[in-house]
Amino acid sequence: MATGDGNARARLLFDLGCSFAARLQIGELVPYVIAKCREVLDAEGASLLLLDAERNELYFPFVVDEDPAVAERLRSLRFPAERGIAGATLQSGEALRVDDVANDPRFFSAADRHSGFHSRNMLCAPLKARGGSLGVLQIVNRHRGGFNDDDLEFLEALAGSVAVAVENAQLYSRLQQAAAELEQKVVDRTQELQEKNSELGVALQRLRAMQAQLVTQEKLAALGQLTAGIAHEIKNPLNFVNNFAQLSGELMQDLQATLGEQAQRLEPQARDSVDETVADLAANLERIRQHGQRADAIVRSMLQHARSGGGEPAQPTDVNALLEENAALAYHGWRGREPGLEIAIDTSYDPAAGTVFAVPQDLGRVFLNIIGNACYAVAEKHRRLGGRFTPKLSLRTIAHPRHVEIRIRDNGDGIASAAMENIFTPFFTTKPAGEGTGLGLSISHDIVVQQHRGQLKIDSIEGEYAELIIELPRKEMVDEAR
């Protein structure tokens, strides 16, 4: 048992108080306090009991004893705060010294018997802090000599420093817990704000897409009105050109017949000059007729372009059936124009393609235009190569989770790389004069991209093939985009 004069113990109390105050973690403070109490008072066992105010129970957060079994059993022990020697100490607020615990009927109880394991000598000092009693500091001996009044006085003084340190450690623990809770709230709030920002970002993107779509639709509507107006204005003078070209051609035939009857009266040189002039006039009239017809076809296409997407309701549309129907129309149309043309058509329709939300008339127009262009390409190559070339056309549909893909491929001459960037430009055509208006693919592009929110792409190798790829979104994708 520690001995020494009052000054030595005072210095020891001061040093221990400073050491206790420096430890703010309760898990570090309590073992240190217990170890120092045993060391200073030369005790077999020491424990610090803390008060669980909510349950009004005392418990052992940490125990040190020369008998490991005692320490292990005490760590799991809890008992009412008013029972036993420790409870009496806590209730009275006074330090107690018991020289023979087992034979002292005032304090003997089941709790004391368990806590001390028939300890002979015991010192108990309450841990009193500003907020009330925090627990009890307990020192025991079972085989060594007893404690004296100096030991009790020292433990009582030491308990004051321990109480301050324990209170600080508990406050620090609560502060850490509050900081952790605050940090978690900040993390949760930050995550919530990020999710809100993400939702707002998605909403903003949708709004911008809708604004862009509205602007595009307004532009297209204005362009359609302008196109229709121009086409109507051109239509009347163009009709006069075509009609008078036809009449002039008929008059030229009459003139040729008349000159043929009078030609014998002319000098040979004059007759040759007249025949040459008449032939030039006939050729010029034929060119006027051809280009007038082409201009008329362009005007009709302009009017058709202006009327595209004219308010027909969208509806669930069977892609495979619509493609097959328009493929038959386009092919038989070309068979009528080219009686000797035989095209090998390979079809592969994915049964899972199902339906898309579309305007059947407009989407059918797209298929008709693209398949018609494919037939034209293979027909031109067939005219050039004859029996050395077998025209082929491939029609495929492929189902995807978010869209349906339609591929229309021909083995014609393909599209020159120089023409690819302008292929969807209105009035741009790779066909000879009089063969195309340059509006078919432009109209098809607008129907697929603007009206149906899909994609229209081209894959081609010049001299080998051209493949047009149409991607149409599922109905739920269209709803989501809206």
C-alpha cells in the first residue's frame, strides 16, 4: 500500500489530475485511472462503475484485477443504482471504507457479493461532477492488508479529479457523436442536393430538347408555308412554259411537214440551212419540255414536302408489315417501268420488332422513297453491266430494347464519299438531270428525325453497296423524351 507524507500525495494527486485531464477518450481514460488507482493504493483490484441514468443502473466499463475471472465476470455485470456498497456510496455522496465486506450486514447484498467476490477490504468514492453523480470508484483487497483513513481520503480526493476527467470525456464523446451526426446530415443533405441537381439537370435537358424541337417545328412550319407559297407561285408560269412548249412542238411538226413539201423549190444550200434551223428548234423545244417536266416534278415535291407531317395521328404501327407492304409497292412499280428487271430480294424480319408509335402514311413514304432509290441504283448498274450483274436488295428489321432498327441495302454503285455530307440536303441529287428532284431523302430525313424522333444514317462503299439505317424509338422512349 502506498505511503508518504501529505506533500508527496498532494503532488501525486496534482500529477494524476493532469494526466487524467489530458485523456479525452473515455476508452483510454478509464483503463488509465484503474491502473493508477491500483498502483498508488497497492490494491488487488480496482474498478470504475458508471451510472446509466436512463436505466438507473451501475455498470463496469473497465475492470482490472489480479484474478482474470473476477475481471471478466464484472465486465458483464449491471445492477440497480441504489443497491450494494457502490449504490450506497452513490446515493449518499460520501466515500466509504469497509474492512470486512462479507460480514458487514449493512452493506452486504447480492450485488456486493458479485462485485467484490467476498472481498475483505473495500474503498468506494463517488464521482461527483457539476451535472450530478457520474458513478463510483471502487478499490478492493481480498488477501492483502486493509486500507486506512489516509487511503480513503486520498481516494476521495482522487475521485474528484477522475469525475472531472470522466465528465470531460463524456462531453467530448457526445461532442464527437454530435459532430458525426452533423457530418452525416451534411453528407445526406449534400447527396439529396446532388440528386435534386441531377433531377433538375435532366429536367433542364428535357426542357432544352423540347424548346429545340419547338423551334425546329416552327422553322419547318414556316419553311413549309414558304415552300408552298413559292411552289404555288412557280406552278402557274411553269404550266404556261410546259403547255406552250408542247404546242410549239406540235407547231414545229407542222412546220417541218410544210417545209418538206416546199423544200424542192429551195436552193440546196438554203434547204440545208432551213433543215438545220428547224432541227435546232426541235431539239431546243425538247430540252425545254424535259427541263419543264423536271421543274414541274420539283414543284410537286416541294408541295408534298410542305404538306409532310400534316397532322395525321400517330398510332401503334407494325414495322415489319409496313416495310413489306411498301417494298412490294416500290418493286412492282419498278417492274412496270423496267419490264426486264429482276431483283433478288432477301428479307429478314425480326418478330420481336413489334410496333412503334408512328404515322403509318408518312413512315410508309420513307420506306417507299428509300426502296425506290435502291431499285433505281441496281437498275442503273444492271443497264451498264447487263448479265454480269445480279441486282439484290436486302430488307432487315432488328429489335432493340429502346428502339427498332430497319436496314435497307442494295448492291448498286453506292454513294460517292463527296456526296455523303449533302445527301439529306433539299434539292441535292446524285441522279442525272430529269431523273430526280433531290427531295426524297430530305423528306425522309425530316419524317424520321423531326417527326418520329428517330435517326436516319447511311453506310456505303462506292461501287459496292449502299445501306440506309433507320432507327425508330419505342413508344415509351418517345413519351420519356416528351
